[in-house]
Amino acid sequence: MGKVARLSIPRGISVRTALVYEGRLLPIVKANAYFNALVDISSLIGDGLA
């Protein structure tokens, strides 16, 4: 049983999985359907700071 499945979630609420990462991702991670979103941290804080 995964972590998301063990959460106690109120009715009407959905859970979306996201991976916030820095650097490169392996192709297997990108191809994996587990994460709903992949977010590169440099896109959040700016290219010059990361």
C-alpha cells in the first residue's frame, strides 16, 4: 500500500502527486505515471539562482 493510499482524505478532496526536483531526472522517472506533475526548482526561483 502506497503513502497516498494510506492518507485519510475527506470526501470530495483529490490528491495529486508532484515531484519538485533540482538537476536532471532519469528518463524512467519522467516516463513513470506516478507523478501528476514534475517541477524543476529552477523554474520556480529563477535560472540565475539555482
